[in-house]
Amino acid sequence: MILKVIAYLLLGSLIVLLYISYVIDLLSFIFSLLAIIVATPISLYTDLYSRLGGYPRTFSLVIDVFSVLMITAYMSPNILFLAISWTLAELLAFFIVSIGEEHSIEGSTRASKRFLFVSALTFEISLFTMVYVSIFALVSVVSGYVDVYRALIDSFTSLENISQSVSDYIIPLLVVGFIAKAALVPLHFWLPDAHSVAPAPGSALLSGVMTSMGVYGMFRVFMLIRDYPLWIIYLLVILSIASILYGGLQSIVQRDGKRLLAYSTIAGNGFTMLVFSLYLIDKSSDTLSALITAVAAHMSYKSTLFLEIGLAEYATGLRFIHRLRGLAKILPYSSIGGLLAVFSIMGLPPTVGFIAKLASILVAIKYIPSSISVAVVIGVALFIIVSILMATRYIQIYYGKPIVLIEKKHLLIHKMEYIVLVLSMTNVLYSLIMLISLHSIVYTLLYVVALPPLLIISYALITIGRRGV
């Protein structure tokens, strides 16, 4: 385990070196570091998880390679590296979902095929369209000479400087793959089966890290397009609000804990894309901060909860919400982590989920009465409502008398608890980091004052969970 931590630290150091050397831009720097922070505890968790679940010895290596490929995609300086690493990550994700199908007794047997033909295939369509647009942009600069090599290896910053206006017929091809990767309605149907059937570490990476690549891809697309039409922003707003409503309402009625989390991913990505739509209008640093915070919050709480539900399934043999009870008594340490993640989903201060929702509303209301800003405020309000309803549904697993009470926990389960707890701390850690970028003393006081109530609520919930209600 120590060697793994060292390896990820070295990878993080490489990213910092590439950034200060101007090889990668700020966007790649932030996304790749966020992915490393999530991937490191997931890697440690996977070693223990695979031993308990009887997975092949190579499963842990597969998860590590999958993580590194996604991190490489985020830190790619150009389209060539992005294409290679992302495509390999898609193929490995298909393999991970296939492994889950072999070990799952509740999941779909078609999840991997849907993943491959919807998520992966649409990504390749958008990728090749990005290459085409890049080449087209360079043709006008090199007097008609088609410099394909330069289009593939030029940095994203260079391509941004020669961005082109493109036909309205090209834009759908550019965005369809990343809309599917973010699982926005109507290209969402592959996600619930794939994320619920995959092994818990795979689900955590697929939901927490890989779906955020859809947002990252949209960033890169709109770096290549100049003077994009307003209808694409309205379309993203509509799809985002539809995803918030559909994903949120579907998650509330789910009995399977992993499917509940999978559908909530659709709603969470809808919220993130909603903020991205607002960013396309003004591209201010405040909106970018709100968007990055939303991505960080999603990576943090969704990865934590998928690891927790996988641990609960091993500890109790259950993962259905209506049967899984008293988890705080069975797994007290991971339950603290799970509660922190649930608080972040609900938007309780001072979690990163709270900051993401507050920041998005503060940015949106600056542009009222703009129709898009009004739609964003409404969408965020809807997301807050469905998030509270979903979290209220999920939080039931911590209370009551356990149906299955393990008198002596397996040592590996005990270690996995601590890993889940460590990962969950990012839900508060990211909030503290955001204090550095806050300009208003009012916001700083708000977060500091909100910290004691959070600790009191956490203590109360754990105490109630241990005693039973």
C-alpha cells in the first residue's frame, strides 16, 4: 500500500511540474489533481475489496491502470494524448463493467454492452469531430496546407488561439459524446446498469471521476469553437434541468443502494452542466470557480458513497435500502464518512456541496433577468430539493436495529472503513481550500461559523445510529 501511495504522489508531482513548466494548462492541472485525490484511496480500498470478494489477482492492477488512464486524459496537453488515454480508459471501463456482470447476482447482464455502444461510441464520434475542427482551424493559418500532425500535437492553449466558427451541423457531433459521457437525458440510459453492476471501486471511479470527463470534454470543445450559437446553451440548460428532475426522482424510488447512487449521478451531472451553461455566457473567474467546485463536490461525495455501499454489502450481505439498517452500529467509522458525503449532497455548510450550490446561485443572480440565469437559478433550486429527498432516503441505512449484526468484523473490513473515512474528508477539505480564493470576509465568516453545527450534527447522528432508533 505504501508503494501505491508513493506512486500516486509521484504522479501528482509530475502534474505540478508539467503545469509550472507550461506544458499543461490550469484546467488540466485542476481536473487531474482532483482525480488523483480520489483515485489514491480507491486504489488502497481495491486491494482489500478484491481479496474479500474473490476477484482475480489482476483486478487491483486493472483499477490502477484505469485510474492512471483517466488522470492521463485529464492532464493531456493535446488532442493526441487525450484521444489515446481516453479511448484506452473507455475500453478498460467496459472490461470492469464486464467483471461486475460476472460477479453480480442483481445487476444487468447487458450493462457492459450499453456502456460500449452508447458512452464509448459517442465519445469517439465527438473525438474525431474535434480532430476535424482542429485541422480545419489550422488550414486557414497554413495557406491551405493540411497540417494533421500539428493539429494533433499542438497544445490546447494554441488551438484556443485559432478557434474557428463552425457550422450548426457540426456542433451536435462535437457535443454528443460528452453529453453521453455525463449521462444527461436522453443519453443517460447506459449509466444506471453500468454503475450499479460494476464492482464498488469501479463504480466509484466511473461515477466520481469518469462522468466528470464529460464536463472536461465540453470545456475542450468550446475552446475550439468561436461564436457558438445561443441555441446550444439553451439546449444544455434544458437537458441539465431534465437530468436533475429525472435522475433525482428516479433515485428516490430505488430500493437498490447502488442504483440509487447511480441515478443521483445523473442529477449531479445535470447540476454541473447547468453551471457550465452559465460559464459559456460570461466565462468569468467566479463562474469557473463555481463550476470547479461542483465537479470537486461530485467527485468527492459520489466516490465516498459508492465505496461505502460496497463495504456495507460485504459486511452485511445487503445493499437494499429497505433492509439495510443500523449501519452506524456495524460500521461506525465508514458511516461517519458516509454522513459527511450525504451532508455534502444535501448542501449542509460548510461542506463542498454547500459551497458549490451557494456559489452557483450567487453567480447566476448577477445576470438576472437574463432567461438563462433565471433557468439556472430554478435548476439549482430543483437540484437542492431532489438532493435533500435523495439524501433523506439514503440516510435511513444508518439508523435502526441492524437486520444482520456481525459480532466480529473481518480485519480487512475494518481497514476499508478507515479508507472510506479518509476519502470522505475531502468533502470538508475542499471547503477549507476554497477559503483561500474567497474575496469577501462575509463568506469566510459564514463557513467558519457553520463548522461547529456540522460537527454537532455528525456527533448526534452517529450517537443515534449506534444506539438505534
